[in-house]
Amino acid sequence: MTTVLKKWLLLSIMVMLISVFTIACGNAEDKATDENETTLKSDETKEGETKAAFPVTVTDGTGEEVTIESEPKTIVSVIPSNTEITFALGQGDKLIGVDNYSNYPPDVEKIEKIGDQQLDVEKILALQPDLALVTDFQHENNPDILKQFKEAGIDVIVIGSAESFENVYNTITLIGQVTGATKEADTIVKEMKGRLAEIKEQAKAVTEKKAVWVEVSPAPDIFTTGQDTFMHEMLEVINATNTAGEQKGWVKMTEEEIVTLNPDVIITTYGYYVENPAEGVLNRTGWEEVPAIKDKQVFDVNNDTVTRPGPRLIDGVETLAKLIYPEIFDK
């Protein structure tokens, strides 16, 4: 009886050990499975976060919805403003082709040139960019070329003309969306708005508004800027009066017409191709009684910062403010 009992006890212990081992193994497997599932879920979330911005569907400058399936690794830009914006967004290293007039920042000089309004189509197709930032000019005048790009697998985004700060903010946001730089775009727009608000606040100190004549091309074909231009909006921001403010867009005027406007300040924007533009204006015959001439208030500003729809427009506003109201802004 004792022998039988010993055998029974031994058998019971073995069964218990087997059960404990099985349960332990099962728990280990369950734990491993749980950890794998957690890892998978974490990877899925991580992957989801990485690809959250793409595919992205945007409405471009034509009003057409365009879907970009994945973040572009290579980009071509056919206008200087879009080139500047792309660099400002931290995406400059993706640019493999830019137009002949893109000149900022300096790094742009190293990038392949792809033409101007007349694009070098063969070169662009050979470069095979993922994304082409084009203009409404190409959309309206070269639709067949844009069709070629699309058929070659290039995503084409038409950037509409910008004639106000709000338009520029929208352009920066759009380019940020299609390049995968939405946060950077938000930051740039926020900073631009903040700087503009500060300038407006300072401009409240202006008690006597100055009349300003803006000259964007020299004699004999003198053009100025009326409403719906950056220069007009800039002058409004700093509390100055555009002497051609009743005009609209880019307007040609005669010297006789300009003299009668009696501007307090004259701003030229063509110093990049005309030597000593201020001296040329100061020496014009028949302008001797114009206040700006008598007080020698003629200044040339960097054309790119006052006409190119990009982040540097705020630099242009600040420059104008300091030149026109130095007692308020140049402190």
C-alpha cells in the first residue's frame, strides 16, 4: 500500500510539473505575442505618422484638384518666387532645375537652368523630376507641354499669380503641402504676418502721410504701380500715399503727368540694370520743383524684395518704411 501511494504521489508531482511548465510556456508565448502585436501597432502608427501628409490632394492655381501620391524627392521650379519659397521651406536640396532668373539664395546658382517662360522641355523631361512647380502662364499658353510632363509621370502644380500678401501666404501654404513641409510653411506665414503687424503698429505714429511715386522702369517708358500690386499694398501698410493709387496694375505715365503729382519721395526699382538710377531722376529737366527732387528724397530699392511674391516681401516693406519715414522706423 505504501509502495502504491509513493507511485501515486510521484505521478501527481510529475503531472503538476508538466502543468506548470505548460502554463509557463503558454504565458511566455502569450507575452511574446502581445509584445509582437504592440510592436506591430507601434510600427503601424509610426508608418501612419510618416505618411500622414501623403497622398495629399490640393487645389492649385487653376482651381483644379491635384493629388500627390508621395513626397517628392526631386523638384523643378519655373519662376524665381517659387524657387525662393521652396528654399525657405527647407526643400532647396530637392531642386534639380530652376528658371534662368532664379537668383536667390546663392545656392541656386549651382542648380541646372531649365529656361524661362519658354521652358527647355527636353531638359526637364530628361531630369525626370517628381514635381514641377509651374505658373498660370504655362497653363494658359503651353497646356500641351504640361500634358507632356504629366504623361511622363511628373506631378504638375500650377501656382497662380500673387498680387497681395494674402495671395503669397496661400502660395507658401500650397507649396508647403505638395513638398511635405506644411509645418515650415505655417511657421513662415506666421512670422511674415507677425512682422507685418509690427510695421502697421509702428506706422500709427505717422502724423503727416507722405506722397510716394514708385518708378519701376526708367525714362522714356516710365511705368509705375497702381492698385493690386505689392508696392501699393506696402505703401498702405506704412501709412504712405501712392501717387498713382487711382490707377490699377502696372501703368505707363508721361513725365508731364508725373510732375503734377508732386511726390514727397520717389522710389525706383531698376538699379539692378541701370547705373545710379537716383542720380538720373534727380537730374531730369523740368522736375526741379518736385518736392522729392528739391529734398533729394530719391531712393532705389532691391526690385526682388518689393515685386517678387515670396518671404522677402517683408524685407521690402521694412526697407520702404525706413526710407520714407526714417524718423519712425530707422531707429
